[in-house]
Amino acid sequence: MLAIWVVVIVLSCAMEVATQLQLVSVWAALGGVAALVADVLGADTTVQIIIFFAVTFVFLAVTRPIVHRLTKNVENVPMNADMNIGKTGYVTKIIDEASGIFRVNVSGDDWSAVTKDRKIPEVGAAVKVEKIEGVKLIVSTV
């Protein structure tokens, strides 16, 4: 069982890292450590499994509400490019008429942009940034 608990711990930690520490599987890793300790101390396989689930559940039950309480009041503050949403920019260049892509200057930055209906405004026309998809602005004419 030693190898199984090591695999559980490693996989749980890998999942936690892969989800950018969103507290998805850290409890299973802690339960795996407890079961590993039980195995080293000579506990029966059934006891190890019970310890794994019990420790996992206890850590989940105790820490999850605390983490939720600490993170629920965190504001989602717009960062960098998101701050351009709602701002007005000006069309500077037509790139591809067939796909409706053009360039827009917003707050001194040059962006690739499209409108929802893929109609290209004239060069110099004012446009409002509605949202950002990848590195492209979705705009509407003002």
C-alpha cells in the first residue's frame, strides 16, 4: 500500500498545481499522507483506507469554509487590458476587409479589433470597447 499512497499524494499535489492552487485536491494529499503514516506504522489496509477518507473529509470540512470566507470578499479588480472596456478608441487602419479586422487606438495602445456584425467602420471613426477576446477587441461604433 505504500506505493499506492505515494501515488495518491503525488497525483493530488499535481492536480492542485495544475489547477493553480484552487484548493481542489490538497485535502486528498493530506489524507494520503495520513494513510501513508498509518501504513508505515503497520495498520491494516482497511484501517488505512478509513484513515484516508476520514482525514480528507475532516480537512475539507474544517478548511473549506474558512477559505471560502476569506476569499468571497475579494474584489475582481480589472487589470491591464480589461481597463479598456467601455473606453472609446479610434479606427487607425483596415487590416482585412473580408474578415472585418481593423486596428484601433485606445488610450495610446494599438489593438486588433472587430465589430459584432463584422462591419468595418471608416478610418478615424470612434468605437467603444465592448469586450476583449484574446488579443482582439470587440467594439461597437459610437
